[in-house]
Amino acid sequence: MKFSNEELIERVSQGDMRAVSRLITLSENGVPRAREVLSELYKQSGSAHVIGVTGSPGAGKSTLVDHLARQWKARGKKVAILAIDPTSPFSGGAVLGDRIRMTKTAEDGEIFIRSMATRGALGGLSRGSLDAVHILDAAGFDIIFIETVGVGQAEVDIVRTADTCLVVLVPGMGDSVQAIKAGILEIADIFVINKADRDGADLVHKDLRVLLSLSDYEENDWKPPILKAIATKGDGTEELTEKMAEHQLWLSGSEVGKERKRKIIEDRIVKLTTELLLQRVIGDNQDKVQQLVDECLDRKRDPFSVVEQLVQAAMKF
Amino acid sequence: MKFSNEELIERVSQGDMRAVSRLITLSENGVPRAREVLSELYKQSGSAHVIGVTGSPGAGKSTLVDHLARQWKARGKKVAILAIDPTSPFSGGAVLGDRIRMTKTAEDGEIFIRSMATRGALGGLSRGSLDAVHILDAAGFDIIFIETVGVGQAEVDIVRTADTCLVVLVPGMGDSVQAIKAGILEIADIFVINKADRDGADLVHKDLRVLLSLSDYEENDWKPPILKAIATKGDGTEELTEKMAEHQLWLSGSEVGKERKRKIIEDRIVKLTTELLLQRVIGDNQDKVQQLVDECLDRKRDPFSVVEQLVQAAMKF
């Protein structure tokens, strides 16, 4: 079925799931009219609690998120899960893992689950997932999980768009220095030590406490708590849910919360601007760009002067 | 000591290491004159063999790269290592791990090692590292390793700029589905199973073989070999070095190799264009942008119409 823009706006506002899915697909595919619809839906967004979940591959994030989603649902909330897969930059191919799991949780019926790829195209790395959050928010979802696969910069960027960020660690995946290396420590609002019945859980806990004690927290700062969980059994997920609610409450009353919301909007503007500018300067200008690439390949030109030329030709100032 | 542009160009061309370091710092800090110098040095670049190394945190990449660097040095090559750390997106803070190790290899004297941060600023994610490769190439380095910490999209993007890409796996870090999830399988030119004396090495080997057998290789394609190594002892590093040399030879004679070089240049042009455009449209326009962000925060405007306005104001077409 084809929806007109007006129908999409109306139906998404009413929380019609088919319309939501359709609009996410349109925006994921970069269909221009999706922008117009999202632009209209914006004023209805802003009330969802967006929860980012990141951690090493194999940390059990999917299972944990499934349980947490059920906890929120039991509290009467409308819940969505976005599982972000890093697409292969070469084939753009689909990813196996989450597909299997998705069907399982999807049986639950009332939790919306969507697996999304982070496309490698011109600046559009995480646009799809940002758009999806925006759509789900406007559709009246109370809780939106963004679950990422890895712990790289792209994942960090995605998780930064969340109100609350969970960092999931597991015992025995290398020492905590690895966690620092991965650069995820400072984005955590809540630490979760998953598979907490394994050897080494206390060690991870201790290392984290030491690391946190090195940070300079001000009187009114949120100090990231460290919680233990065994996601496969659902252990610890209630406490975690409580802690997330607490964090949201804290955010809503603090200057930090407002600043974070500003930053999310600013990031979004920067990403959208990047995409639009690159489309105009590079995407719509492919013949010229390819010719310039060839000249660089032959060392007749260099990328710096080429870029100067492309930008000067396009900009008013 | 301050170098003029002319001195930098001359000294870097002669392989003067102090000038090389200085220029990398200038470009990392986004000093405008670095562009002019890099532009001039471009015609002297293009002969280095750039080797990307990626894999999970804890896979032993640093130790492996140290050994491989020594192997190349023993073959009479001039070798550099760029260790890419994901900077915390909040503090921009430095990372601990590699600093310790760096001093160790640096004692070797003739291997150039530089730890670099992937900065989160406006599109400049990996510009610093791309510039550094460019500079080292122009300075006459034969072998340039780019070693990344994680396996996220940003790391993949960086490794794509290499001629040869090593993907390092270890036994017992979760099954190979995790490796697919991380999206690194398809970028591998050579697989390395490090810590191959551990339990499960054969299992990883078997899983990889199965996965590779699912790929459609054409007659003349490079089929990624799977090698075992124990980096801490240096075991297997000679075979690996041989294999890298073989891959370079294959690339130099193939259409694929030329296409890859085109793609690297194109990516570089896209990244530089992004940076320049964002600087002009967002960076130099902060007062206006902050006002528009506030309007979005109050739901008086939406990011889409804001971006439209910013881009239209800046572009000729």
C-alpha cells in the first residue's frame, strides 16, 4: 500500500505501526519525501526516553535489551528496539546474527523491533537510525532502545544520540584498559556487568570502581552506577530498569540534561548538513569528480587543490 | 624550531624525521598551512605499501605489528607504524594503552611510531591519519602500518585506506558470527589467527574456511589466506610478511589494485570536502547555528528546515 505524505503524517502520529515501518524504510532509502514528512512530525517528538546500549561483541547486549524491553512493557510503556548493524562497507550486505533473535522477541507482539544497517554512503552513516528514533518518538513510543553491535566511533556517535547510555561489560574479555581503549567509558551513564556469574565479575567491578574514582565528579553530577546482571536469566534487569528511570528523572531536572538535548540536535543538524552538501558537491557532480580522481591517480593533481576547486565552484562565499 | 613551508617540503622529501613529526602535528591540529605543504608533497607520494591492521580489542594487534615491523626492517625497508586510538568524544582525552608499548618499540630507533587520535570533530574523523600516511609516503617510507584499536565503522573506514588489510582474530573471543557482525570479514586481504597456541584456534580456522567458501571468488581474485601466529613469540610473522609482499605484488599487477587506489583517492576527496564544507557552513557560522538549535529545542523549528536554510544560504546552486 502506498501512503501519501499526509497519510503518513497522520498515521504515524496515531502510532500506526505499518505507517511507522514504511516511513522508516523510506528514510533509510533516502527517499526525498521522507524529509518532508519527518520535518512535519518533528513538533510531535521529544518526549521519548532514548536508551543507547553498547559494549563489546559477545557481551550479551541483545539478550539484555530483550529483557529490559519486557520490563518497560510490564510497566505499561510502549517500547521499541533499534538494533544497529555495521554494514559491510563493500557489499552493503545484511548481517546474520540479529535476524535470528529478532523473530523471537517479535513474537511478543507489542515490542517494535527493527534491525538497521549503518550505511557507508556519503555522510549518511547513522542518518537512518537517527531518523528512526525521530519517527518512533513522534509515533508515541515511550522507550526507544538503540542497541549497537560494536564499540567503535560510529557506535559511540549513535549512542551519543541517546538520553541514557548503558555500557555493557563482561568478565574475561580482557582487562579494563581495553574498555578505556575503546573509548566508551566516558559515555556511560550506567555500567552493566553482564554474565555476572562468571569468574572475574568482581574484578571488572573493582577495576571500574577504581577508574570511576579517578574521574572528577561535581556535587550535582550523575555518578554512573555499576550494576550486575545475568541477562540469560533476566537477573538484575529490574534494578537496571529502575536505574534508567532514575537517570531520566535526574536528566529532566538538570542543566546537563538540557545541554545534552541541545547537543543531540546540533549533531543532527551537522549530519544532515553533511549529507545534503556532499550530495550537491560530490554526488550530483560525479563525472567531474571521477575525472579529478583520475588526475590525482596520475599525480597530475592533488586531492587538496581538487577539493578547493570543487568547494569554490559550489559555495557563495 | 619553526620550519617554513619550503623547509618542511624539502626536509620531509629528504626523510628528515623531525620535519615529518612536525608536519603530522600541524596537520593533526588542522593548521591551514599544512594543507599547502601536503598539496605540494602529493606528487612524491604513491609508492609506499600501506598495511591496515584491525581486529577486536585484546587480539594482540600491537605486539603483532611490532614483530611485523621488525621483519620488514630486517628486509631493508623503511617502516612506520601509525597506531590509531579512538578519542573519547567528550573529553578528547588521551588513551593509555599504546603509550606504554610505544616506548618499547621506539627504542629500536629506526621504526617510526606515532599514536594518533581519531578526533570527533566536524567530519575530521580520520583526516589526521590519512594525512600522516600521505606525509610518511612522501618522506620515503616503504611500509606504513595503520593499526586500529576497535572494529567499528570508523576503524573499517581507516583500514579501507590501506593497500593490504590484515584482520586479526583470536580463539575464544566468541564465535565467528561475531566477526561477521563486526563487518570486518569482507575487508580482509589476510586473516591472522593470533594466540594460535590457545584452545579453539583450529575452530576459528575451520569457521573462517567455511565462511570463505561461501564467498564467490572469480578466477583472478585474491583469495584471503588464513595464517596462524603467536605474536608474543614472533611465531608466524615471517610467513605473514611473505604473504603481505605477495599481496602487494598481486595488487600491482591487477585491475583490482588500480581500482582500490582510485577508491582511496575518492574517499580522501570526499573526506576533505566534507571537512571544508562543514567548516564554512557550520563552523564559521556558530552564532546562527546555535540560535537555530535553540529554536529546534523549543520545537519552533525542525532540523530539516534548518539544514535546508543553512545550505541554501551557502550554495551557489
